[in-house]
Amino acid sequence: MLAATSGACMTRLRSAWMHVLPPLSAHAQPQPARLASSLHASAPRTDAHDDDDGDQTHTIFGRLSSSNTQKVLWMFEEARVPYRLVAASARLGAASPFLVDFQSSLPYGLVNQEAYRDKNPHGYIPTVVLPVEKNTNAAALWESNTIVRYVADRYAPQSLNACGVNPAVGRALVSRWLDWSLQGNDYGPCFGSANHHLVDAIARTPPEKFDDQARQVVDKAVSQYVHLFNLLEQAIGDARTPLGVCEEEAFSIADVPIAVELNRFSLAMHALAATKNGGGGCEEGASATWPHLSAFYERMLVRPAFWRAVFLPEVVQNVARLGIAQSAEGDGYGEWSGKLGLPKWSDEVNQRAEKLAYLAAPNAAP
């Protein structure tokens, strides 16, 4: 199980980082307090996966605070495939992390334009425009789990079969979790409902507007998450491996939707506790009560691609409650549109993130 305190947790995390990342030269070894910013500052992906089709730069339309976009960015980072990130959203913009309903600023936009709808008729994010293949026009993909499968199939096939069994069996074993993560509706526990309502009420609503109605929304969302995580905890415990996949340390696409949901829930709980306790995340000892999920989440936290594409953007999304002044070095919140890849996160974000790098218990709601 994850350590109950952030300090103990980060000792384990720092040790693990040194095993999953290339060794640093002796003269460049950072001090422990600066380790996160040194290792996890994101640079554009120029070390692209080789492919006979030439330039493999993909264009991703989405936003960093979207969990569906995070899934896609994580997979591109994990597979080391070059991409260009273009900000797109109907509900949020660059001025702040809050919904445009609470402010006069404009959203990122694009999604209602005809050119975007030609690529994605539903107008949702993310949408990925593929590189132009030989003698063909650029195709577009939508639906985040479909995009995750595409990246894995083309650039990281090992993530489709972590079991080392018959390829068809291995693919089915990992792919089933992507489909399961989409099940349910507003009338029953499902990630879609819990995710949407929780993040809107906590991260995207100004704290001064967090009223009794918002608390009721959070309570319902938390209860849905708890129900689903209880099912996952039992499934992982019964299988004695993460998500029923065979090799404990092997990364697979099954990890992607589950880890993103755990991350959203945990950081929302940290953000609520920070508001209640005056900052700093969850109270001492308020670690989660799911030992298998906690261990799984810790394994994801030591993956640099997850830290960059999922964990840090979600920390920044909770900026209002966590009291973080800025999201990226030299930029205000959201000033990443048009850059090739992820922004370089500020030292403040990295230092604050280290204190939140454990799975929070579901008892932080006010």
C-alpha cells in the first residue's frame, strides 16, 4: 500500500525514478528537492519513432485539463511519437481554469467551426489528425480510447499484449478495460458521470461559488467513484496483477483509462482538503483505503509520460484550490496553445505536485 504520508511516498518515488529514467551524469545530478522539475520538465518530442512514412508528427486538438485529452497525450508521450498540440474547447479557455460560464473570457473554441466538424462531426475533443501518408490525405481520429489503441497498435505494440500469450487473447485482456471504463450512465455509477460532475464542481468552479448544491454534486460523484474503485480493487486483488493483466510491471493500454480516473479523483480530493485545511492537500495519514489501486497508482506516478501528460496538468487544473500561482515557466495559465508539445512546468508546480503524489482517501469532501 502507498505510504500514508507524502514524505514517505516521495522517498519511494524518487528511488523508483532513478530506475525508470536514463541515468544522469554525476555533474548534472539534481538535488532531491529539484528532482521532479529536472526529470519531468517536458520538451517537444524530437526523438520520434522511426517510420517509413516520413514525418510522423500528429496534430492533437484538445486541452490539457481534459481527461480524454490526457489519455491521448500520455499514450503519445509513452510511445515517443511527435505531436503538435492545438488548444480546442467549447467550455474552457486560456484566461483561467474556470468554466466560461463563471467569467467573461472566451473559450479556446475551434470545435464548432466547420473545418473542425469536418474532422470530427461530434465537435468533441480530442481529435487527432494523422500525418499525410503516401498518396493519401490526412485522416482524423476521434474517441480517446480509439486513439489510444491506434497509437499502441502502430507505435507501441507491446502495450497491447502484456501477457505474452496468444496475441488475440492478450489484446482482448487489455482492451476490455478501455471498454469497461465507458460503461454506465447518469442513472448508475459510471466514470463519465462521476468525472464530469466532480471536476466541474471542484476545479472549474470558483471556490466562492462552491455552494450546497455543488457539495451535493460532489457527494454523488464521490460515491460513484468509490463504487467503481471498490470493483476495481476486488478485480485487481483477485487477479493478483494490475487490471487482470499478467505481468505486474508491464505497461499496457489497460492502465490508461483507469490511471487517469484515479488521478482525477485523487487530486480532486487533495484540492478539497487543501481548501478545508488551508492548503497542502490531504491531512496527514489520509491515504486511500484501496491497497491494490494505491500500489497501481504509485507505479503510474513513476512513469515520466504519466507525470507530464496526466498528473501535472491535473495539479494545475486545481490551481484555485491548491494555491499555485502559475502553470508553466514564463507563461500564465493555459498559454500553451500552438506549441509543439507539453509546456515546461514551473518549479512551483513540481514542488507542490510532489506533496500530492499519493492516492487520496475519499473522506476529503467538506
